[in-house]
Amino acid sequence: MFRYISLIFAIITCQAAFSASFLSPDQFIDGGNYYPGTEYSYNIYIPDGYTGEKEACLYLGFDGILCNAPKVFDELITKGAMPPVIGVFVNPGIIKTDDGSVIRYNRSNEYDSTDNRLALWVENVLLKDVRKYKLPNGKTLKLSMNPDDCAVFGASSGGIAAFTLAWHRPDMFHRVFSAAGSFVSMRGGHNLHALIRKTEPKPLKIFIQDGSEDAWNPLFGHWYEGNKILVSALEFAGYDIRCDWTETGHSISRANEIFSNVMRWLWKDHSNPIKVGQTRNDFLSSLLIPEENWALTIQEPKTSSKSAIYPGGSLEAFAKDGDNMIWQAVLDKSGKHLYEQRFYALHSYDNLPVKVYDLTFDSNGNLYAATNWGIQICDQNGRVRGIIHIPNGLTASSIEITDGKIIVQTEKGAFSRKMNILKPNGTPKSQGQG
């Protein structure tokens, strides 16, 4: 009888241990083609009761386990204040010599950079590896592909990394917590506010935290001021944003204090999709039609051209390889170029080159440039007034304007979108000197 009871007790104990949340041992991966020679370690948090039968939400944390996240998740999930999540806590990359000593720390290169390289690594290396992880029952993890189910967190350089990951890939992450983020002039973070103001809003829910004494390294700027400017841009662009401002310095102490409440807010009403806000950018507002998005379409590929003739034929815009600006020339009656000059100033990330694939004008004389950093729209004075992003991080190789619609070709087919737009017809009225 005693043996029978003991056996039952052992079975129950094993089941309980299996059903409780747990943290995986260190997992190891490399940087792939994105960060060659770089090594990473990460841990996976498995919530109580997860068996791999259904897709789970995802939480990605940079710089490993911060803010006692597993314990907070246990408490909030139990209370129903957030959905069950698979937590992935990844450490920044390192490069070692042959004898095993660390020769390079890759954190700033990965986190402070504002281009899409980190997003590509997360998508194509990190999360692919996470999905291979075997649970005690032999099943592999199933992560939701719905960006509403995915959150990302980071502090300091990890804070800007969390934001730029979601910024470049809103098809992957919709929920962001940035603590004391480094939106300063280390690798272009101080320029993000200009891009936010000019880019059509994305479906992101963002929490920003910082303190007025946060000036970690004045050489690069003032962290607190950088975050305040960022928030101003996000509010202008119509984002769902919350802030926590204190008198703290460059520390994670305040993030530790508020982490539970931030998670509550980020995951509140999780079942309701995060919507795109209304920007106060008048140029974009006049162009975009609410709730009209890109849709796959059947369209014969248009021959792309790195030049375009201004409506009426008096000017030509043209791109030169290796130049981050688009040139303009006056055309005489024979079509000869006069007075060539660099004229249209395009935006880029992390000082990387702008690749221009195609150019076209609308009826108002605004220039549409299909680039590796979205469709950048310049006014008659050569200034970018609006940026339209292509779905799923794709690149537009050609762009075509018809009345009421814009059509782009990408590596995954043609997409069209209804807009308040007209193809060139006649000579537009001058916008003046600006």
C-alpha cells in the first residue's frame, strides 16, 4: 500500500514539475551572415502549462534576463494580466580568438545601429533556432506569427534596439518597452525622430522610460532629452504611447520598479488588434486613405528607371549610384541637361547608402523614389515630406502612379494601394521657395 501511494506521489510530483514554468539552460547560436564570427547565448522561459500544442505569444528581451522578468511573468500570467508568453532572453554577441578569449564585444554594433540588420538576424537566425527547442514532452515550441502577440524590451542601447526592431518590422512586433534608450548620436539614434515624423504611422504600442539626470556620456548627447524628442515625434505621428519620467540617471533601477505595470499596460486588451494612429503630418494625411493598406495584385512588371521627367517636361530628376542625393537638371527644348545639381535629399539609416531603384512624379510635382528605405516622397524644393513603408520589410524595385493608386514591384510580387494621388498631367503650380 505504501509503495502504491509513493508511486502516485512521484507521478503527481513529476507532473507538477513539468507543468510549472521553467527556464532553459544556455542556448548557443552564431551571427550568421549578419554578424560573422559572433557568438550568442540565450535562455527561454516556458510558462506554466505550456505543452507545445498551441501557438504562444512571444516576449524578446535584449541583454539577457532583466527586471526579474520570469518571476513577473509567472505572477501576471497567473492573474490573467497578460497572456502566456514564451520569453527569449538573448545576450549581445561576442567574438573570440582561437584561445577562447573575447576580442570584440558586438553590443553597440548590434543595438545602437538603426538599420534593419538586427531585425533580419532576429527573424532568420534567433527565432528560427528558438522554434527548434524541444520541450520535456518532445514537442517543439510554437510561436505566434501575429505581431500583436509579440513584445520586445531593452534598456540603454538595448532600448533603442527594441524600438528599431519593431520600427523596421511591424509585421513581427507590435509591443515595445524601451528603458533609458540611447536615442543619441552614437550610430544615428538622434535622427530617428525626423524619420518618425515623416513616415506613415505603424501599428505599435510603445512605453518609454527615462530620468532627467540621464546624461551618461555628454559626448554623444543627452539621453533624457533624446527620449523626450523621440516621444514628441511619436505623439505627432499618432502612436499609442505611455511614458515614465523621473529624476533618475542612466540606470535600470526605475525599469525594475515599473516592469510589472508596464507589462500590464503593454498586454492590456491583448485580444484587440493594435491599430494605426492618425498622424499630424499634413502631407501624409492628404495622401493616405484611412484603413487602405497594401494588397497583392496582378501587374506586369514595369521597367524601372533611375530618372523621371517633371510634369510639363521642364526638369529631370535622376539618381547616381553611390550618392545619397538625387540630382536635378533643367531641360532645354532639345532635352539637353542644363545646371545639374544635387537637389533631393533622401534619408538613410546608420549612415548606410540609399539605393534608388525607380523614380516617378505625381501631378503636383512631388518626386517618388523607390529606395531600400521605403518610398520617399520629396516636394518641389527637394525635401522629403513623407515616407511610405513597404509591407513585411520588402523593397520596391519599381513604382508606378495611376489615378487613385500606387503600384510597386517587390521580390515577392506586385502590391497596390489606394491613395489620394494623380498621375502627372500638365504642369503643376509652383510651391514657391519653401
